[in-house]
Amino acid sequence: MNRRDFLRTGAAGVALSAMGGYHAAFAAAKTPRVALIGCGWYGKCDLFRLLQVAPVEVVSLCDVDKNMLAEAASLVAERQASKKKPRTYGDYRDLLKEKDLDIVLVATPDHWHALPMIAALEAGADVWVQKPISVDVVEGQAMVAAARQHKRVVQVGTQRRSTPHLVEARDRIIKEGKLGKIGLVEIYCYYHMRSPEKPPDEKPPENLDYEMWTGPAPMRPYNKMVHPRGWRAFMEYSNGIVGDMCIHMYDMVRWMLDLGWPKRVESTGGILVDKGGKANISDTQTATFDHGGLDIVWQHRTWGESADPKYPWGATLYGDKGTLKASVMGYDFTPFGGGASIHRDVTYELDKYPEDKTEKDLEKHVAPAIRQHMKDFLAAIESRGKPVADIGEGHISTASCILANLSMKLGRSLTWDAEKQQIVGDEEGNKLLRRPYRAPWIHPEV
């Protein structure tokens, strides 16, 4: 049974709701075959949430770290119903040669998102790809084009769109008009997440294929800050804190307010406080996304106190009738001039999914959102429609954050032409929409 047969079979037997029909559809067909490329922290978080909500078979895993790969294979065998260990690979191209996969999850470091994701589409799979989708704008354009060309479903890991209390805040507060006219949105992160360390460069560990790990990125001497999980300290592999934390809140606000591309992006900042560390990402940055009558203003600081200790990472939407503060931990609505406030906390599901209690490094408050995001992805696979965080939406949020970093680098605001996918009247800026790739890797194009 091929994928199209599986989808038709699943659709034939039962009427499916947008969020709940995947169970019957998947159970009625051959078990979908799943692969994970990138077996680190969030790759396993995503994969295990998928195993919790659908009867899939994880058949393949890929990672350039042999130890991480072996650990993931053992954990998958414990978690999945068949108890089978998946096949393991050190190169995603070998994994995809099998061409027997229905779903591929891409959870590599950011500089490795584009090529595996496009290759998985070409191999016939539907794809879940972590955010930000790309490290340059042209990569993102190519990823969207590939998804449309191959008619595949692609869900981006911006799971704020599937967070239960945030869905409620959008529907009960914003859509019901409780904020009135929204004139300003502030988004922010004050976590001390930029490493101040300065360890010496050293030889890569034997278990890590550092050449493959680096891939199309510039080759830097290996440093223990980079792997595992520390690579976002370097712009060579990421879009910094804007690409890590801003994208979540910016994407959430765009979804809540039904916004598309910004008309203009402006950003300032840099390394203003911690000048002694090895990290080359900014420790202080402000960015303004101009949506024509509404500014969304981002700020991060990796030092000092939060503006509001209850909301160290979140969004504040200011309306003429009230104010909404929203984060991964809950939301607070305060009406202007008195009236009843509304408070909600994040939903936990530890009784329903007790394995969440002991899973290593799991963000327990985020697990329900990932599960709902997976359900939405599976429903889109069944219907062949677009998921809530379709690759096109992921591209808008990712590219806008990249434009913020480019604005800071260039020292000027950037006006964006969404139709032409170019910066208006800025030849220097447009050249920076595409990073050079290290040989022999070839940059994807539309």
C-alpha cells in the first residue's frame, strides 16, 4: 500500500474532525513509516509526542553523533509499540535512498534544515521541520517552492499556534473584540541564554562527524560550546536569539492577528554588555516589524532583569479596550478602565501521559502544544490540506527575523517587497538574502 492508498483508505471509513480524525484514518491503513533526522534534544521531544498521538512506526534515525544516535534508537525501541529498533544512519542522504518513508521529521541545527527537508520532499515524504526553517531567505524560498512542487504537507515547529491556552486567548479575547483597536504589540525575551564562556578550541570528539555536522556552514575550529545544543551561540549556524526566540512570539502574534509579511523591518543592537565571551550573537537587540498601522516591537536582553518577572518571554498586545499578555505559561487579560480580568495557566497532561514526568529534558508545559501541533499535522496529511503552521507561514516568520538581523548588520531599515521577495532599492541587502555554502554543498534555489 503506498501513501496515497493509505490516505484514501483512512478517509473512506470515517468522518474526521480537524483535530481528532487522525486516529481512525491511521488505524485503518498500513502503519505510517517515520524517520527523524537530527536526534538531539528537540528531535526526540517532537518524535515522542508523535508516538503518543498516532500509531506510527519509527523505522529510521539519522545523526552525525554516533552516541546520540545509539541512545535515540534505544529510546525509540522502548517507546514504540513494536519495540523494534530503527535503522540508523550518519548521512541523511543514505536514509532517504530507501524511499519507504511517509513522514520525516527534520530537527537538525538550523544551518542543516533546508537540504534534508527538500530531499525528504523529493523522496515522497510529508515533513515536519523545526523553526526557523532556514538561515537565509533564499533557502526559505526554495523550501516553500519544493513543498508546492511535490505537493507535500509541511508543518513547521512553531507550536504556539497549537498551544491550548493561546488558542483560547486568540478566540476569546482577540476575536471577540475585548482588546478593541490594537495599536501596538511588544514581544520580548529576557532569558540569560547567551553563554559567557570562552573555552579553548579543541579536537572534535571521536563520536562526532564534525565535517558532516558543519555541512554547508563555514568551517570553524571545533569548540565544546557548539555540540550538543550550544550551536546557537554562533551566527554561522543560526539566526541568533531573534531566530530562536523572537520567531516563536512573532509567529504567534501574526497568527493571532492574521498578519502576513511586514512592510518594513528595522533593528539595532549588538554585543553591548558581554564582550568577553566566545559567542558572536547579540546580547541586546530591538527590532520593529511594521505591518502598516501596527508595529510589532521585539526586544531581547541576555543580562539584567525582566521587564515583568511573570513574563520573561512573551507578548503584550495593547488595545484601546484592554491589554493581553501571553506566554508559554499562560495569559492575562486586563480590561481598560475596570472590569473583570481573565487569567489562564498552561495546560499540563501528566495524568494522561505519565511518561512526560520522567522524560529527560522535556519541557513539560510545552508537551501538550507539541501533541496538538502533531495532531494538526496528521489531519493535514489525511486531508492533503495545509496545516496551521504551513511552510509558507514558517517562511514569513523566519525571513522576517532574518531581515531584522540584516537590518542590524547594515545599520538601516529594510523595506520588503513580498511579491518579488526582495528588499526594495537595496542591492547590498539583497545580496545578503543568500549565504554562501561551503563546498561541496550546493545552495538550493527556486
